[in-house]
Amino acid sequence: MITINPFSELSEFIPSIAMQVYVIGMVILVAGGTILDMAHKQSAKFFFRNSEKAKKLATNPVGTGEKASIALKTIAEDVLTSGEFCNTKRRIAHLLTMYGFVLFVSTTAIMIFCYASITAVTPSILPLLWHIGALMLCVGGYWFWFFIRVDVAVEGNPWYRVVRADLFVLSLLATATFGLIWSYFQASDISSWDTLFFVLFILSSTVLFGGVLWSKFAHMFFKPAAAFQKRVTEADGSRENLPVPADRPEQFMCWECYSCVKACPQNAIDVRGYADFAPLGHSVRVLREEEKGTISWKIKFRDGREKNFLSPITTQPWGEKIPKLGELERPDKEALDSQLLCFEPDALNIDTGLPVLKKEQLKEGVYY
């Protein structure tokens, strides 16, 4: 089974040219879906605008040689080894899925375009890698789906709960799973079952490659560029206009300040809010509109109910009475180490500094 080219056997019923046209069609769907996804989310526009902004804030010149070194480091750490995952299990599952997908898709293309005829002699290594790739994909994908994707005890969601964001991983798993089952029944010469699972294999792969606009498939194309740009901003000193501690959340943990959620220009970050205002299993999305001077909170409960809150954040024209934080000078180390927040103590309208609760004001025997 694992050394038989399933597409060579298939050519008895489906011409190889039809298989090749299908593969080309899937490539066109992926390219078109990715372009539409980037246009819809304006991710490319945001990326280049952010890049130009970083150049203006740069304090250290980064030459071509250093950029080439950064690119190689990005490929080695962020692409080939998925270094952004701190959790070892999550990282291994991702690598199994990623390399399994690469093996599965590349060998599929080679066997269809070079050996998809009944008379063709396929090198045994190709179908072997095709099956190994599909198995790796299944191991990594099912591991992620059942054990890593969600902690059902905490979130209150069953493993079979499916939302649109799951389209990519489910269609990917279905493609690899149905492909393996189809190959097994084909090698066992069980015609009725192999036809059924071949049809399911084609349907799931069509959803996988045709559903790029509605899945996270497109992220694999611009994720390396974003990782490269982040490393460049660290090297040139711009740090995406963030103070030193805040641009390394993996070292300082999350402050749960919601600043990144509010600042996202695409309104694309869903988070779990605090249990004191929203129960488990919910999601919170924030939209901050400076032009309107408002901030809106969208809370979606696990039973499907939604609540929307709209609040003013200023009664004055933005940027006039209230300065834009991005245009302020970067705080020095002394300011960052201080207990004072931005504009304090002036904004408190007090001349004596921050109020201090003295020890003698506390009642003995009372724990605060």
C-alpha cells in the first residue's frame, strides 16, 4: 500500500490531464483567496504602513548584510522550527502538521504531473513519503484538535464544537484522513469503498484550498514576513514604537491591560475577559475609534448571546486636548522604573505627589 502510487491506479478511470487541471485549479484558488484575504483584512497595507513608520522611528541603521542575516535567522527559527511556540507540545504538534502537509502536497503534485499514468513507473520513495506525510499530518492535527486546541473543562466547550475558524484544520485533517483511507481501499481492491473515500478526499481538499478566504490558510504566507519585520524593528531600535518591556511579552508575561486588543487597527483580537464581568467560555472584542471618541465592547457568551457596550473615551477632539501617546517622547529607564503612570502626577491635579497611606493610619489586627 505505502509504496503504490494511488494516482497511477486512478488514471484507469480519470485521465491524468484532469488530475493536473484540478491541481492547477487549487493553486489558483489558494492564490486568489490569499489576495482577497489580504485585501479584505488590509493586512498588506497595514504591514507596509507599519514598516514605513518603523523606519522613521529607527535609531540604528540596519545594512543589507544584517538584513540578510535576520532573514536567515527568521527562516531557521520562525519558519523551519516554529520557534514562536513556547509550549513544547504545541510546537511539536505544529511541526508534525506543517512538515506532514509539505510532504503530502509536494509528493501529490509530483506524482500527478510526472507519474499519473498506468504505465508510469513511480519511484517507491514518492508514495512512501506521501503516506508518511499524511500520517504526520494526522498525528499532529488530531493531537492539536483533541488535546491542545481547547481545555474543555475550563472553557466549557465540548471537543466537537466547531466554529468558522476551525475550517482550516478540519478540512486539512479530513483531506489527509480520507486520502489514507482511499489509498488503503484502493490497494485492497475494494472498489465501492475506495470510490466513496476518493470522493470525500476530493471534497475535503476542495474545501481546504477553496476556503482560503474563510480560514487561516493565508497566514502561512505573510507570517514569515511579519516575523522578519519584527526582528528588523528590534535591530533598528524602533521596536514598533513600544517601550522595552512591552515589546517582549514572552519574557514579562501578559499584563492583561488590553492595550494590544484596543490598539489593533483591524479589530481582529478576541480575548477572554475577567470572570467578574463575563463568565467562562465567552469572548471579548474591543473596537477603539479615535475619530468618534468611543470604545465599544462586544461580549459573546458561550450560549450564543451577544452584548454590546459603547462608551465615550473623551469629550474633546482627539489629538488636541488629549495628546496622542504615539507622538510622545519615549520614556527613559528612570520613568519606566517609576511607580508613576503617564502624565502623573500632573494629571492628578495635586501638588504633593501621589497620596500615601501611612502605617499609623491602618487599624491593628485588620488585614488589607
